[in-house]
Amino acid sequence: MKRITSKSMQILLAGLIAVMGLVGFQTGAPSAAPVAVVAQAPCGDTTGFQKVDLSALPPEATDTVNLIKRGGPYPYPQDGTVFQNREGILPDCADGYYHEYTVKTPGSDDRGARRFVVGGGGEYFYTDDHYASFRLTNVNA
């Protein structure tokens, strides 16, 4: 049997604390939908972005935000995938920080140009021109 050293115990405890900080614990009755827990602080400066309330966007944007908060199911297989920020418009964050979600466009035969790109810190960036520009969206409005 291998002996657990003080150093091993410190590493184990640090890992446990990290996991507990990243995972939300829910008490009470189980929910029918998964609970989204934001565990990170925003990684970059968003002060230069135009701000918009969710209520000022097309109604499909609210539908998409509700899907994101519920954890899906999403209408397109690309939804929830990592957004690479190749355009370099969003703050430069670690790979995997951003994820993209389609905002349906009525009458469109494909996904259209509207998306939310959501940061690990809870930032919701809306684009209606397929990533050429973004507006920081207050999803609580």
C-alpha cells in the first residue's frame, strides 16, 4: 500500500477545492433542466463594446439565450461548439473560453448570420453579421 505524503494530500485537496469551485452544487428538488454555473471571471476588457439589452434584439435571441441557460437541446450541431475568435474582435482569451450558438433567422434556409458567442465568464456577445461585429448583451434585462 502506498503512503500518502503531506505533499500528495495538499495536491489532492487543491484539486478537490478547484473542482468544487467549478461545479455547482444544487440542493432541494431536482430540476428538469441542467443548471448552468459560471465559474470564471471575464478574461478581458469589454468596455469598448456597444451594449444592448436582450429585449432590444429579435425575439429569437431570447429563445437562444433561454436554450443556453437550460443547456439545450440546440437546433444545430454547431451550437455549443468552441468559437475560435479568429477575427480577433473579442477579447483574447484562452482556447475554449468562447462557445457559439445560432440565433434562428425566420425564412432562412440555413443557420443565417445571427449568433451568440458566450464567454466562460458569462459574457453574451451578439452578432447579426456573422462575426464582423459584436454587441455585448445584457441577458438579464
